[in-house]
Amino acid sequence: MLYLKQRFNIHPASPRTRDAFVAAADAVLPASAAAGGRLVGAWFANEEWFSQIIHLTEFDDFAALDEWRQQAASDDALGQSLARLAELAPERHEDLLEPLGPIGPEALQATTAACQNEPVETYTFAILELEPGAEAPFTRMIDGVKDQLPIIASLRDVAGSPNRIIDLWKGDTARGGYRPTNDAMDAFFEPLRKLAARERMMRLFPLPYSPLR
């Protein structure tokens, strides 16, 4: 599986523009799915820019991604719909990602099914910078905690930053504010920080058309 992560900076960054983007993006979904792009999640976040829109789209392989891009470039329903998104969000950033190790696409699928009845309402991207050579021990660590923590995807760059990992968590990992550390927190973070000394969090709020909600 491959995942296209897109960040759209709407202009102007207002609730009205966001509503227009939501309406336009909802209209894109049928044509995008028909072309081979399955939307996994759609959120807005305020960490980088106010009401930045984030899409995570799943593809079977590179051939499926290439077919989707070819249809987007042609003068058809998908291309026209994406052109409308570009009008509302003239600045766009894209990352091509793949699953890392033990947390596969089935975790996203299970969460998508479950949240239709019980919405999660808030998700979190944990964006880590691994130390050189730390990918293998980090993968083993994720394998050991995957059943204890609500991590539903662990993704790495196909090209680009060789040390960046993006984990998708259910819930708001920063809720509750400051708390002094304890033995349980130390047991998790001390070995983690030897593998990834730096990490930043992005709180994600699902949009109405998001399968993850």
C-alpha cells in the first residue's frame, strides 16, 4: 500500500473558505475513488496554519497512483474537481508514504468501521525524527506496543526524509495538560527518546466527509 498525504493551505484562511473546501472536496470523492484513490482520512489542523486541510489517500501500488494522477491531469470530472480545490487552496504540499512494519492497513480499516458508530472526534499525528540507524529497533518497539496503544498507522517516507516517521493515533494525546512523569511514562519514553530524540504533535479534527471521524 501507498499513502498520499496532502496538506492544503486555504486562502484566505477563514471558516467560510473551509466550508467551501469541504463542499468541493466532498464532490471529488466519487471520481477519486473511481480512479483508484481511496480517501482514508480528512482533517483540519491549526498547528502550521489556521484551518490547514489534510488528506490521507490510499493506493494499492505505484501503478494505481500513476493512473490516478493521469486521470487528475486530464480534462475529466476528477481533474475539474481537483482544479476547484486548487482555487481554494493555492498552496499544497504532498508526501508519499508507506506502512512501517507491524501496523498494516487493516488497523486503519478496523478504525474506519468502528468509528462510524462511535466517532473518535480527534486524532493526532506524531511526527518523529529517528536517529541514524534506529529504524529497525523502532520497528521492534512499535511491534511490542501496538496492542497497548491506539496507534492505527505508522508511516515512513517513500522518498524524502529517510529518518521521519509519522504515527497516526486515535484521540488527543496532549489532553489533560501538564503532568509530572511517572514510572509508566518513563518506561515508554526513555527507550523511545534514544531512538527518536525529537517529536512534534499535530492535533487533527475530522471533516464531515472523512472516513475516519
